[in-house]
Amino acid sequence: MAEMAEELCTVDFAAERLKLHPKTVLRFIREGRLPARRIGKAYRIRRTDLDAFAGVPPSEAPAQRPSVTTVVDIPGVGPALAQKWARTVTNALNAKPMDGPLLRADVVYDEPREHLKIIVVGPPGDVVNLMNLVRVWLDQLEV
């Protein structure tokens, strides 16, 4: 639904939606009654502005879901191992189905200190699943 809010509409689309002539829509834009941006030689109108102008009540934003932020600090990591961690975490994220909420992980490596951080943000269950994988990977390093 967030994509709908930033969708850009043409003058012709707005005219059709408002059941007006395109020249009337252009006049409303020039008078400042309908907010629009000029892109090249044409105007584009944000969908939310068009809906507000048309009197369409704004749709309710989807309910915010709880999220968890976790930071894993791993000292004593060389550059080769840091690259392996980055690839492994990225592959684990890419294996997740795209229909669920977004799970994000950043792998940050401080080479002079040989220190790796994995920052994970997402729905609690998904973060727990990724942390379980990280625990298994850490256990494999200690063997």
C-alpha cells in the first residue's frame, strides 16, 4: 500500500479520474489547486494528492508490526572469514520467501580490529530463526 501513496499519475489519468477535461486539470495545477510536479515537459500528480483533491478518504496505513533489532559481535575475524560471513548471511536472507515481512541484515567488518558485526532487523520470529543459524555457524567455527 505504501507504493500507492507515491504513485505518480499523468494529467490524462487525473482528468479521466475526475471526469474533467485535461485542460481543466492543467488549469487547476497552474492555479495551485492541485499539487503536481513538472517532469520534463509533462506534469505528474501524486496519487494521494489526486485522491485528496477528488475527496477520496485516505486509506488507513497498514498496522505496524513489531520488529526486533539484534547485533552480533564476533571478535578475531580475518578478512577471508568476514567475506564468508557476508556471503552466508546474504544467502540466508535470499532463501527467505518474499511474501513475508522484510528481514534485513547488515554485515559490518572492522579490518584493523578484526571485528565483525551482524545487525539484523525484522519480525521477531524471523530474527530468531536467523540467530539460530548464526549460532550454528559460530559453533562450527569453534570445532
